[in-house]
Amino acid sequence: MSGPRVNSFFLGNSSGINFSIILSPRDEETGKLQLANCSGSKRAGDWDLSVTPGMNTSKVTVSLTRTLELCLPNATECCSSPLCVVETLQVLACRGSVVLAQLLIQAEIFANSSFAGNVSENATVIPNQAFKPLGSCPCNLTAGACDVRCCCDLECTPDLQQLFNRSCFTGVFGGDVNPPFDQLCSSQAMEYTPEWFPFLCVQSSLDNTPFLGYFYHGSTSTPKVPSFTIPLQTSPGKPFTGYKQGDPIITEENEYFTIPQQSLAGQCVGNAPVAYLQNFDVKCLTNLASYKEGLPHHVRINTGTADFIQQNVVYRTITDRGKFITESESLHTAEVLCQNVTFAERYKFIWKDKNIEQVNVTVFLGSLCDGEILTQRFTVEFLSLKSTNEEELFENPGYQVGKPVRAANMNASDPLGSLNIWQPADRGLCASATYRPVLFGVDSHSGCILEVGINEDCSLLRGNVTEKLNALIQATHIGKRDNSSYRNLNDWVKIIRLDPFNSDTNVSTGSLKGICPDIPANLNIRIIFAKVGAVQGIPLQQILAVQISYSTVLWQFQCGFSCKNSFSFLPITASVQFIEVPAQPPIPMTRYQKIYAEFDCNRNDVCWPQLLYPVTRFYTGEPYSQCLAKGLLLAFLVLLAAITSNPWFSKLWNR
């Protein structure tokens, strides 16, 4: 034990049991424990034993009755050394003369280090750390005790210092808080002293050491708890100047307008802010136990100019629950608990310039029962005020990040096309995989697994893989802009296809069983786009070209532990890469720029045109008069060095 009190427990009925404590049960000569004696009492020396009986457990407490204060001059009944108590105790539980249980306690208790004298009201003056070191002995880390290898610790006695006086801490941590610096004339720490050192060295006291510049002001910053609340501006007039694309929409309570959205991990976040001019359509899984209501629909929304509008809410009832209920457990009808919940919410924000003009909300309600899993759907759509017939005609005709890339099949009667990548499902097989559209500005990589037999014909395999890859691209052209019209061919760019095999390529037929070379298993879609302008501060992004290529692999049948399996797997992938290029080609470098590139301060570490910058009025690091004086002195020294190095000067000096 290391404190003045310790508790233990005796298990069993304590009636008729005598508890006693024995001090120093060890034999001083042999060091062995003395034989247990049940004739003891509940007090031994400075120790007391108390027992609190219970039903089947008794609490046994051993406590020290003496003081643990360090001795002051001419004081008694105190601790003469920091290690105040070193004793061995033994607690016995006896019934008559029979020992039922015993507890051995080794007590090592230090004196109380708390100050008990009169406290002076004079505050400690902390020196300015910029002019005087705060601590003269940084390695002194323990109060009231000697720190090993800390030779500047005044609490270390000479006897203790002899144990480590040859391995003391050096440098600032060891107490040398004002070490001599290299620029001192008396310093010899530099390994290679230049010849001009005695002429330009510094004569200074160690109290003016440059190490004093490394100090901490002591200023602290209060941590800010992240919140969806935004400080409201109280300046007169309208505090808001309108929304920009990506700005969170604010409510009347000065909080974010939130709708459940999907995070990067694929899970739904209930309190996700809605961003201005960013559409989304998400699906979230929930059940009756974890269902939570979202933001109330009576909340008014800030239009962007400190005005507030009410949401126009229309409620509808879902009749076909099969589109939303994805799983149902077999429960008895009498035990099922059902509740009317929200199945879907569709928000339409009508906007103009930087303001929100109107918010229309359609809420679809339905009955959700216990044991069923609901797929909730939340849709947010921003429509311009100039929209007609629910057709979205943004004032910014360019693509926005996250919107589907428009595709068209100009060779078909219906020009509507598609540009997709895979959305694997189940076991990841191509037979069960679905499609998802390519989103602008989002690099993607997807794939699926194709089952191939060991006797598969290589030519048929290439054709099958090529057919599945081509099924992703049901288009001949890609829209340059988001509002490209099918009637205007100039609004579209033709897809450049690099076929995996042409007439000049020799394709191996694969004579070995289970091995097929040159399988076009990778589809690469590269989309080149540029920012050709801006509309109301929003970049106008336009697609310039689209290229489709294939990468071939060598397929080999994998047997595993045995070749009894008649099918192996061939992974095929599709990747989409968006490449941004300048809207206009960069201006070529002139002959002058190529020749004098070494004088370009933006491309070189040494900037010769700024050699005299410190003596110009643009330099504000020091007063101009000092900079001019130092510059003239430096010029004089350079001139003097040039004169003294001339041979005729030595001849003139010798005469």
C-alpha cells in the first residue's frame, strides 16, 4: 500500500471470527515471516483495524493514525525523511486459535508534500520570456525530489550528484539556457572559421543571446465546437447578398436547411446541409425502430436577401408499397405494429440569379410495419424561374460537377443515348450487374466478373467481352453542354473509338487450351473538357472531345486446388477519366523569353534583377536610412577589396 488507508474484503459469515493485526511479522535475523498468532488485537503501533460486517462479505479497513507531514525545525511526531513509513503488516482472521485467512501488507508511504504554512499574497513575477529565460533549469521536472542527470537541480544533494555528474544533461535542457552563439568573437564552436570572422564577429553579453527569440507568448485559443448554427449579421440593411453555387441554404432560425444525404462511406447522414444549385437523388434504408422524422416542413427558408419564404407542401399517399419495401419478415398479423411514415420527399427550388424564389415540396406518406425495411428516397432539384413545362433550362448551360453526361445516338430514330458504367450487385457477376450513368467531373472505376469455361473459344470470348463493353456506350455523340439540343449537331462531339483490333493487328487465336491472349478486358473512357467562361461567377464547363480505347490482357484458366471446376472468372473493367485543358492554347514563348529565362525570378531561386532590392524604398523590413547606410558601406567594402587586390596597389604600397 502507498496511502494511509487500504480496504479488503472477507468472504463468508464473519460471526464468531476474531480479526487482528500484527506489526512487523518478519524475523529481523532470518527475514522470514513469523508464525501467525491469533492473540493479537485490532491496534498495532500506529495502525488501526476496523471491520464492517455484512451478509456474506465483511469490509476490512487498515488505516494509519500518525501524521505524514515533513518535520519542521524543532518539531516532533512527523516524518524525518520523504519516505515516511516502511513497515510490514499482517491481518489475521481467526476462529478461536485456528487461522482462517491472513493478509500480508507491505506499506511504503511517502510524506505529504502539500504546503501547510502561511501563503504569501505576493504574486510570482514571471519574467518577460523575450528578454530573460523563464526557467533556469528545464530538466528540473519533479518538485521536491532530485531529477537524475539534472545537475542544475538544487534539490540534488552532493552525494546524489556524484552518481551522475559525468552524464549530466547538456545544452539548454541541462541548464545552459544562454549558450554562446557562433557569432560571438569569443566563440570557437564553428568547425571552419572563415578568415573574415574576427572582422565581422559580434561583441555582446550572453544576456542578449539570440536564443531568447524562441519563446512562447502564452496566448491560447478557445476550441470551437462545430455547429450548424451560423452567426447572424446585425448590420443595417440586408445582411445577405445572395447565394453562390455550393453555399448552404439557411433557415429563418439561422441554421442549415438539412435533408438526408449519402456520405462518402455510402451511409445516409440525416442532418446534411442542402447546397445551392446542386441536385441530388438519394435512397436511404431504415426500419420502424430506427425511423426518424426530418426537418419540419413549416420551417421558413432564407431567400438569400434576408427575406423568408414558406415551403409549399403537398402530401400524397403511397398505394404501391412494393417499390419502397425491400424486405419483409414473416410476422403474425396480430403482432405487427404499423405507423404512418414518410416514404419519399421531392423538393423543387425555384431560383433566379442568386436568390430562391419558391420552394415546392411533395411528401409521399405510407404505412411502415415492424419487421419491414423501407427504402426512403429524397430528391432535390433546382429549377430556374425561366423554366417551362418542368424542363430545366439553367442560365448556365455548362456542365456542373456530379450531373450526368448527356449522350446521343445520331444513327437511330430516337437520338436519346446513354453513357454508363457498371453497378455491380450480388456476387459481382456481369449477368446481374446494372448500369449507372457517368457523372461529369467524377473519375470512376467499375467492373464485373464474367464466367468463362475451360473450353471457351478465344475468338468468341473476345467478341463476348467486346459486346458487354460496348453495351455501356449506347451513343455516337456526347453533348458539349448540359443543354445541348438534339436538333443541332454542332452541340455535340463525336466519340472517337479506338477499336481493339483492326486489319493491321495480328490477333492470336490461342492454340493452348484454357489460355486466350489479347482479350479486351479494360474499357478506357477519356473525356476532355475546359472552362470556356463563367455565368454569374459559376464556371461554364464544356466537353471538347471524348475518346474510347481498350486494353488487352492474357486470360488463363485458373484451376485452384483441382481442375474439376468447369468455369473460371475473367474480370472486365471500365474506367472514366476527366482531363481538364486550357480553353485556349498557351501563348508560345518568345525568343527573348527563352534566352533570358535564367533572369526570371519566378522560375529561378536566384533573382538577379532584385539584387539591389534591400536599398530600394519597396523594402520595408528596416528603415530606409539604415538600408541605405548599409548599402553604401557594402559598396565601399567591395570597392576597397577591388583596389587592394590590384597588383599596382601592392607596388604602390611597397614604395
